[in-house]
Amino acid sequence: MDYRYYTSNNNGQDDYGLKSVNNQGYGLICKDYKLEFPPQHQDVQPGMEYLMTPRPVFDNPYYRGSGKLLNKVAIITGGDSGLGRAVAVGFVKEGATVVIVYYNEHRDAEETKRFIENLGGKCLLLAGDIKNTSFCDKIVEETMNKFGKIDILVNNAGVQYQQKSLLDITDEQFDLTMKINVYGMFYLTKRALKCMLPGSSIINVTSITTFQGEPELIDYVTTKGAIVGFTRSLATNLANKNIRVNAVSPGVFWTPLQPACWEAEKIPTLGSDAPMGRAGQPFEIAPLFIYLASSDSSYVTGQVMHINGGQFKG
């Protein structure tokens, strides 16, 4: 039987195929147990992982690192939970030190830090708002002061709000979504770039919705389209400096962004329209980020890498 990590919401008592729980609260579930997401909604953005039922699976306990990112320093926005947490754990297994940038999800961030430190890794937590240039200055300054370099930048942080019609999107919501998803990425990349040397890697997170369209996420899709354009242009601009810029385009993954965005009744059907018939778990995307961050992808730049259970063939 093949197993993977799972974190219980209720000390191991909830019924999601849990087999055992260790003293850190992490347990094991059978891989072929069908995970179902019960209706749930959070009234906060970008969502809290510790409130989700079941908890996302962010770590593959059978993944063994081989030093692909040994002694590298990575900044990961939104690294406290969801895809960012899985990427942070994967990077640490490959030898990297991680700087986790998050908004106000302190409980999730501390949990991620504990997990990383239990792996023997180093993790710096920085809380703040990336749409503020002063905070982006702080991220770069503190990373350089503590670790002396920036090798990898993962622009993962973002928000999305479900609205039935364009007419329901207020000017304030559109402005907020643009500033967090696009401006924050621009501000931080511009500042981090001054410290990045040849061989460095920038990885931006776009979305399957950019390529398929999503009628109830119009402003979000607009930002994710902008990220694709930013990635391709910056990659061309930096190619002669040997700094690679790529994007990852996830399909539906079980992350805090889902219950923070969608009405509760939509949650149980997430990912059901993909050929694989399910949403992805965060640990399944981490190896793609490791590939793009490492020298394995030394001739890859300006690309958008799709991972969506076959829902979109790009």
C-alpha cells in the first residue's frame, strides 16, 4: 500500500481515510482513498489552511532530494500554505533555504516553519502586504542581511473573488486584485532582480483560467493573463544575463484559495471536470517548481508549464 502525509483537523478523529497521527499532528492516508471536499467557505482572503477540511496534502514523504538546490536561497510569496507551502517543503528537501512571505496567516506560516525545521531546513518568515513597496524593500533587505543572496524568486501570492457578473465587480475589488496579483509581483521582482546573479530563476504563478477563461473570475483572470505577458517579456529581457523566467499554470488544486473564493456548494465538485476527475494536491506540483528552479532547466526560459490533470493541453 502506498501512503502520503495528511494533517488532521481534529486530532486524527475525522473520517478521511486517516491511518495514524504522529506527535506533530501529521498522519498517513491511503493514496487510493477518494478524498472528497465537503461544502465550506471562508470569509477571508487568501484563506487559512488550518481551517480546511480535509487538510491539503503538501508533502510527499517518499520524495528524496538529491541536492538540486543545495545552498540556494529562495523567496516564496504565499509560502505559508497551499502551493507555496508545498514548494517551500520541496525546495528545502533539495537543500535550499527559504524565505516565506505571507500576509497575515500566522498560524499557517508557523506550522510551515516547524515542518521545515523538523526536516533540518532553514526558514525565515516575513509577514506583510506585497502591494506596498516598502514591504517589498524589507523582503529583499532582510533576505540579503540574513543570507547574503537571492537565487530563486517564486511569485505565488494572489487573491481571487467569485462574482457572477462583470457588473458585480466593484472598482475597489478590481483595483485590489490587480495590486496584489500584478503590482506586488512587479514590485518584488524589480527589487529582488538587483541582487540576482547569472543562473538565478524567477518563477511566476499564472492559472489555467488564463487559457480557458472563467466567467466568475474576470478580474482574477485578467491578472493571470498579465502574469503570462510579464513572464515572456522579462524572460527575453534577461536571457543575455542568464537569469531565467518561467511560469507555472496550475489547474484546480486543493488550497486555501478555493474555500476563500467559491461559494460552499461549489467545493465538492472542484476538479471534477478534469480528465483525471479530481483536483490536484499541492505536493503534486512541487517537483515542477524544483525543476524550474534548478539547473535541470538551464535552457528553459519564457515558458508556461501546465499542470492540470489533463483539463487543458497547452
